[in-house]
Amino acid sequence: MKKHISLVALFALLLSLSAAPVWAQTTGTVKGVVKDQNGKPLEGATVELVSSDTGRKYDLKTNSKGEFLYIAIIPGTYDVTLLKDGNVLDKSGKVGISAGDEPRILNFDLTPTKQAPGATEEQKKQKEATLKQNEKIKTLNASLAQAKQLEDGGKWDEAITVLQQATQVDPTQDLVWFALGDAQRGAKKYTDAIESYQKAIAIKSTVGAYHNNLADSYAKAGQTEKAVQEYAAAAAAEPANAATFYFNEGAVFTNTGKPDEAVAAFDNAIKADPAKAVAYYWKGVNLMAKATTKGDKMVAPDGTAQAFNKYLELDPTGQFADPAKQMLAMIGASVQTTYGKGKTPPKKN
């Protein structure tokens, strides 16, 4: 008679990507206005910044007033291109962006004839608007810094209040909504966190961490299917971190008792990063959840011993080295890696 083996559920497995917001001391701000050939605001244009050093890219969209703003640019030298409907309208290279509260102003004026220097009424109004915008940026950065300090002290509700006020100052900043979602998640207010992360994603959908933390909130709120969808979206947004996102998906399935789905997710993590040792271990754990007993022997699915041995090969002294060996002993398999080679665990009678 075959009996399925019950295993202890996985705990504390998720690899959190809830990175704290990047503060003004380590990032820069870029803002500006784009005017078309008639001197009117150009809406729906894209200001593309590409780092000359790392290739990192930012896409900044103009609003109905032709304005664009981003408050968390990694300092460096950038090539800047203005595009509209896929057409390049203007470009410049080696634009320096520094850390600090003062924004880097990048204005584009596509009128055939530039206005002669002089402080016109329009220019005075623009300068005044720029000063107001600068003050708004300083306020947002101050709010982010204050919220971070409150969170470090475990004062989640106070941090939430500060960040809610920041979203009212400028509701178009995805980073502020993301920070609010993190604070709400820290306070275990998952429904609120879901809403905040969704707003961040609506503004900027290409950040994997936004989708990852939304997925984690869905999982903790018991909405497993939506969590899995968001982990997949995170992997699509940032393929370089796909292994972590798929691993987190596997953790959700492990914690909800779905070993088949968990194994598939860990296989995806391994495919994205074949050297991710911990994915092999938890794949083995989920395969063990499908093991049966035949008489007094345990029968594990194909691939179980290979998964644990691969973990030991990649991380022979890791956190799960001893449990992996114990699992191998339970199914009567040998440790077949260079670490501990020749030591055959006792077989069950």
C-alpha cells in the first residue's frame, strides 16, 4: 500500500525585493519642458536617457503641458534623445546628472527661431513654475527620507501617513506609490498595499520590484493566482532578476501545498539561473512531498536525488546542506558530489 509523505510547510522563504526608496543624497532629479515647432507644449513625447557607463535607460513621458519629471535617476553621464511616435526630434550626448535635491533641467524647444535672450513675462512665469516644482521635489525627497526613518523604527502607521501626504503633493511619482505600498505591506495592510503597488505600476510598469512586491502582497492576502501572474510579470519586466521572481513564485506554491506547481516554478528559476543552488533544494523538497511508501521503503519521484545532489554540489556547506543529506538518506540515495564523496548515508530497512 502506498502512502503519501507529509512534509513541513516552507517558511520565511520569499526573497524580498522591497528595496527602500532611493533618497536624494544618492540619486538625481531630471525635469524639463518640451515645446513643438509652434512653441506649444508637446504632449506624449518621450525623453530617453541612456547611461554612457552602464546602458541603463529611463523613459520620461511629457504631460499635457509638455513637462516631464523623474526624481530617482542614478547619477552619471547620459545620452539624451527626444522622440515622438518613434521619430527622433532632438538629441544630445554626455549630459551629466548629479545627486542632490537640485534637478537637472533639460528643456527642448523645437521652434525654428529661438527667442532672443531677455526676461519676458512668459519666461518669468516659467521660472516661477520651476522654483515651485523644485520645492515640490524637495518636499517629496524629505517625505521619503522621513518615512524610511520611521520604518527603521518599526513605526509603519506613521510612515504610511507621511507617504500618503506625499502622494497628494504629486500623485504622478511611481516611486512614492511604491514606497507607500512597502510601508503598508510592512504594516500587514495587504489590501491597501495592493492598491498602492497597482498605482505605481500604472505609472511605470517596467520595474520588476513593483510587480514582485505586488505579488507578495497578493500571496499574503490569499490571492495566489494573482500573485503568480505578478511574479511572471516581474520576470518579463526584468529578465536579469527572473530567477529570483520565479523562486518567489515557487515559494508561494510551496506554502499553499501545491508541489507540482512549485516544482515547475523552481524549474523556471533554475532555467533562468542554473547556479541558483537554493532552487534545487526546494525543488527537491517539493518532489519529496510527492513521495510514497512501499512497505517500509520510501519511493521518491524521479529527479529528487538529482535535485538535492545538485544543491550540495553548488553549495556544499550551505544552509540546507544537512537537510539535503538527510533527505537523500531517507530515500536511500548517495551523496554524489565532490563534497563528502564516498560517504554513503544509511539506507532505510
